[in-house]
Amino acid sequence: MDNPPVIHIVGARPQFIKLSPVTEAFKRFHIPYKVIHTGQHYDYTMSDMHFDALKLDAPDYHLGIGSMSHARQTARMLEAIEEVLLAEEPRLVLVYGDTNSTLAGALSAVKLGIRVGHVEAGVRSFDRKMPEEINRVVTDHVSTYHFCPTINAVNLLDREGILGIFTGDVMYDALMRFSRTGLSHPHPQPFVLTTVHRAENTDCRERFMGIWRGIELVSQTVPVIFPAHPRTKNLYPDIIRPLGDRLQIIEPVSYLTMLAMIRDASCIITDSGGVQKEAYLLKTPCVTVRDTTEWPETLAAGANMLVQPDPQKIQHAVKEMSSKSVSESDNPFGDGDASSHIAAFIRENVIRL
């Protein structure tokens, strides 16, 4: 193939956000590319809605894999991605973050002798019980180029004998770009914004029950809005119930609406890595219901607090964090132009080879 493309592989909502500024940078740098959407997130509220909001072109390939067990999903992705890579013969495959789509994309490429670039490399929670942590570590160890969102990520890779390239965080690029467009949402302030979707919190009924009871306690003093992830909502229809205006359960919202709600919330309760970062960047205090975080920078800044899935502890943490203002500090996530740094590196070190 005379001018083989770079292949971007995505499949989940956070990856669509990361893809947006990177493909814009590829256009500016005149780098040919194509996009594979694995279908890991497949319904409108988790996929097409975000392509529309982020002004992303339709993917060149949609594999339609859907939701299933980790092993079956990853296996089907490996098989389907390999077929595309054999047909396209790309000079590089770019994978994003820490999902099964990330892992499958990296493994498919490297087994065909195709170089892999990992966007958001070097991030570690040190919790091997998390599927995302396994995906991150394996992907980093088979990748050729490691585009790191923070200096801490570069240092963590160095300990593993891997050379990281500090570019900054492409999610910061997206936030900077879209926060200039006039963000809005229909919810009156004050409110606490809540998201819960990680397997470590949703696969154990007792753990999820503790989180939900904590959310209910918080709603007694300040309204809570919960955009419910479809998987979480389907797992616990007997638990996830609204309490009038005090606890509102809504459908997933677009990326732009979510940014507006994070910006205007008095506090966030979450288990999402991306929401932790966005809360920090939008100066909203955050309570993370997890044992560890892959973003220790947010803890060091005093903008985030880890808490166990205990109702009283969640209530106390929200009260404590809501009284804080997130202070100005050195932003560890780069200069807001990570996507250009990635594109420039690829133009210089991959396209010209």
C-alpha cells in the first residue's frame, strides 16, 4: 500500500473523547488515518450520541462486538481487528486508555508485527483486581510508543524499563476545546453529581448497596443527580430508585452536558478515572469510591478523596470536600495540546520512516 494509514482503535465512551482531539491533530498534520470502533459501547447513549457531540466522523469500521464476558469479548475483538489490519496494512495502530478494546487492539497489531502507540500510557492504580489495570500493564508492555499524560506516568514506566514520552493528557485537550463552546445543562444548583459503573463496585451487591445508601444519605441534605450507566441500572433495578427531586436518576448525557454538570456540581461522587480528572480540571471537589486511583495527582492537589463503600463515610467525605475550594496548582496534565505533540511525534518518527 503506497500510503498506509494509522489505525485508531476505540470502543468505549472515554475513548471517543480521547479520539476527538487526536484525529483533529492528524488532519492538521496531514496524517492519513482510519478508525475502528469495536462496539464495546454500542447503544446510542454510550456511543453514537458522543460521536455526534464530539463532531467525530463515522468510524471506517464498526465491529459490533457488544457486551459479553471479558474473555469472549476480547477474543472476538482480536479476531475481527486482525481481519481489518490484514486488509489495511497500517504503519501504526493507536490504542487509547485501558479497556478491552485497548488490549485487543494492541495484541492484534503486535502479533502481526505492526507497531503500537498507547495513548495514556504509564497510568497505574496498582490494583490487579481491576480489569483496567491488567489492560494498561499488558498494553504498555507490547507497545512501541508510550504517550504519557503526566510526568508521574513517565516515571512509573521507567521503573518497568519502558521509555515514556510525556505529551500531556488528550482529555485535557478535549475539555479545553469544548469548554469554550458554552456548556449548559437543565439542572438547578446546588446538586451533587454521581456516577458509578466500575466492575469492582457493581459486581458485588453488598458493595454497591453501601455506595447507594451513601448516595441516599447525601441526598437528604443536597439534591443528587445520577446519570445511570445502562449496565449498572440493569444490574440493580430493585436498588436504583429515585427519591423525588432529592435523588434524580437520569439517562446518560452527552459529553458536553456532562462537562457542564461537573463544572456546576458542588461535589462529585464517582468511581470513574476520567471524571476524577475532569473534576480536577474544572475545579470541582471529588469523592472517589474506590480503594485506589490511577490519578494520584488529584489526591496530591487536595481535589479528590478516596473513600470506602460505607454510607456514613461517603456522607462525611462529601460534606468535607464540598466545603473545600479546589485551589490553583500546577496542572500535571500538560499544556492542553497533547494531541498535537502526539501527531508531531508520529509525523516525525513513523510517517517519514
